[in-house]
Amino acid sequence: MAIRLRSKTISGHEYWYAVESVRVNGRPTTRHVAYLGRAEQIVARSAGPARRVRSRSHGAVAALKALADRLQIAATIDRHVAQRPSSLASVGVTLLLAAVGRAAHPTSKRGFAAWAGRTTLESLFGVRVERLTSPFFWEQMDKVSPAALEAIETDILARAVREFDVRMDLLLYDTTNFFTYIASDNARCDLPQRGKNKQRRNDLRQLALALLVSRDGAVPVGSLLYRGNRNDVSVFAEAFATMRQRLATMAVQIESVTFVYDKGNVSKANQQRLEDVDYVTSLVPSHHGDLLALEEATAERLADGTPVWRARKPLWGRERTVVMLISEPLRQGQRQGLDQRLGQALLALERLRQGLFGARRRRRREAVDQAIARVCQEPQLKGILGADLCERAPGYYDLAPRVDMERYEWLCAHAFGRRLLVTTRDAWSTEEIVAAWRGQSHLERAFRTVKDPFHLAVRPQYHWTDQKIQVHVFCCLMGYLLGALMLRQLRRVGLDHNPRQMLDLLDEVRLATLIEERGPGRPGRPALTTQLEDCSPQAMELFRLFVPEKTRS
């Protein structure tokens, strides 16, 4: 049957319906098909409502916030910091925003609002992102004292260990540094100092960071920010004492923990301070000639084929278990480095020889000997490269380079690629000792992660007072903590992504908002409808791992 329009007057207002005539049990009747509304509403709809679509990045910031809420990061900060109520955000929320920004998109505080406006941070945190200016961040950061910062970090890391059941049986310790562009004449800070920078920016002031992480997921459990001109061995005692106190606060039984650290932290005084703890560390192989003399043919083999020797050796007044192993990749790298340096030195000697051969004036023997020594006495070449100098005429010389191939081959066979480990865990198998030492690769990856300019980065940092620098590094550490826990969850479900891959995939998850204006005859606010955009299955799998879909009752 044909559909027709019918009006109905109710309380003086006319409403329109679409109806049709049908037969029910042989009798004609009218059935309502749809309610159309009042005449002006029908006209407004026929003109078409104004619709807009807004799309923002959602996956990474939503996943990071979900994990931060589980750790109660903002609440923990607010509990330790005295503050007046803020109409925009508390100190805890502000620092959490900075930590999420550090993890997802490292930028300056001035550039934070521009990035946040392209994400769903505003709706997730209930803040006006355009008001998140650098002066606001600085004002909030000023409220956090170093003592409060230490207590906050300890509480959050302890909760992370408990909440995610992080294994604390093996902890890895190491240090790194970050160069800054703080001016040399800036006297408002003491932490940034010039030192040996690991990114070879010795011309700039740097910050130094000691970090203690678990082998289980490289989750940070302690940190110490210190002056950039201190070397590893001098800061080790202070760093270890600080982290040991934090572990005690976290109710970690020190007797059940094995600490792993490298040879740069080893000294007799430092080792004597560790008499009551268990450790695995390394020594300089060249300082133990009796172990270097061991032939590879006499070595045992680990399951992966690595040659090892195990022995007992008196060290620091007590007998310790030592394990010598050979790393073939390390040996090849050291040999390649020696070949490269040897080639450069031979070229330098050849240029010197040509200069002597074509000399038009006499040269002093002492000056020529000094020039040869500058090339041949480098630490890598000492004992391998030499030169025979002969006098062709008074004051005129010739030289012939000399390479001691016997010494070269001995180094390649007995010195290169060797690692010397020492441990207090005498009951451990050799496999367990080597596996513990190799766990340091987790910490090395952590340092590479916090130097990645795209995610989880400490740099750029634009603060120039010690207190602000400490708060900034704390926010970076919180960002790294969230990233490490997320990666740990991925490993548990069999997904093997690095931090950049994980956060880039999460960035693919976007939230679209359909904004429909009411139009004439339909007063009120625009109707908003939100929906996740289509993305790759891999991205959605990651997102749902951290932000499960809400079930409808």
C-alpha cells in the first residue's frame, strides 16, 4: 500500500506522521510507519544538518594513562606535595601529563599544548590543553622538593613491583649521561658539569644518571641523578647506598637479590662495601695474565657453544669464583678496530717517511723519535707497531715500519673477546653466572630507549636549575616506567615489539568525533558521537591489551 502523510494536533501543536493503510483480518486499518515531527523540523532536516568530523590520536595516550591510573601516579604525587587547589590541574596531574608526553612525543613545555591538542589528552584528563603553557608547568614543578621527589619515586616504583609482580631476584646497575646546552657561565645549577660524554659531546655540560632495573622486563626500581663530572667508580658507593635504602623501604629482602654491574664500578674499596650482598661483576682480563694464558682448546662449552673456564681465585682478601668466557662477536669487533687503527697508523708512518725522504734540511734525531713515538705508542698499538730509523746522512733519515705479527696473533687468540666475571654465587652453575651477566643487555637497551628522540626520551630538556632538572628527569623516569611495563605485558602474550614500534602502532589508533549541529527548530548543544577509526589489526590488538573494550550490561 502507498505511504501517505497524516497530521495530528496535540495541545495546539501539529505533528506529522507517515502512515499506510493495511488490512488486518480482512478489515481495513491505518498503521503508523514513522514519526516525522513538526513541520519546521521536517523542513530543517530536509536542508541537511551541519556535520563535522574531528579525529585525534588516542591509542598511545589512552594506554599510558590507563597504566598510570593503575599505578596511582598522580594521586601519589599529590599526597606528598603541599599545594593549593588549582582550577586547571593538580601537581600530580601536571607531572603525569609531562610523563605521558615524554613517553609518546618528547617536546618542550612550550610545545606541549600544540602536541596535546592533536590527541585526546583533553578529554582523558579533563584539562584545557591550551592553558598548559610552559609557565604553568614551571610553577607546578616548583612545588616539588627533592625530598618529596625521592619519597614519591620510591612509592611509585614499589607499587609497580607489587602490582605487576616484578621479580627482584636479579637487579642490573649501570650509569649513563645526557649532554645539555646549558651555558658554561650559568651558576644557577650544579648538576650539569663537563665530563666524558658517552655520545662524545665532551664540549658540553652533562647530566649523569645511575639506574637500577630488574632483569624481569627492565623495570626501574631505583635511580640517582648526580654531577656530570663524576666517574662511575667514585659515584658507585653513594648510588648503591641510596638504592639499597630504597629497596629496604620497598620491603625487598637484600639477601635474596643478586646485583649485576660492570667493571667500571669495581675497586677494592667498593667491593669491601659489598661484603654482605651477592653480585656478579667483571674484571679487566689483561690484569690477570694467568687466565689469559689459557688455551681455547682446554675450555668447556656452554649450551650455545661459548668457550668458558671456571676457577677459584683470591680477590680483595677472599677467594671468589671467576669465569672466563670468549665472546666471538666481541673478538671480531676488537680485531676489526685494531686493524682499522693499525692501518691509520701505518699511513701516518708512511707520510712521515716521505717527509723525511724529501727533507731539504737536517732534522734532529730527538724530534724524529718523538714523531714516531706519537704514532706507535698509542695504547691499542703498543707492542705491535714500531719503526726502524736509519741515518742516510748526517741529519737525514729514513724509516721502515715494523709490525710484530706474533704479538698481533697472540692478542687475537688470548686477549680479544675475553670477559672475566667474578661472583659470590659459588653454588650457581656456570650457565647461570653467564646468563646473569648477559642480563646487562636489558639495561643497555633501556639506555638506548631513553636516548631515542622519538619516544621515552630525556632530551630535549630546557631547564637550568637543579630542582627543575630533578623534576624533569623524574617525569622522564615515570614515562620510561610506563613504557617498560607495557613492553613487559607484550612479552607475556608473545608479542616482540621494541618501544618505538609499540608506541607507533598505538598511535595508529585514532578517535573520531562526529559533531552534528541541531539546526533550526532543534535547539540545544550539538550532538556528539565518538568512535574508534579503522586501523590495522596489530594496532587494535595492542590497544585492547592495555585498554579493554567496555562491556555493556
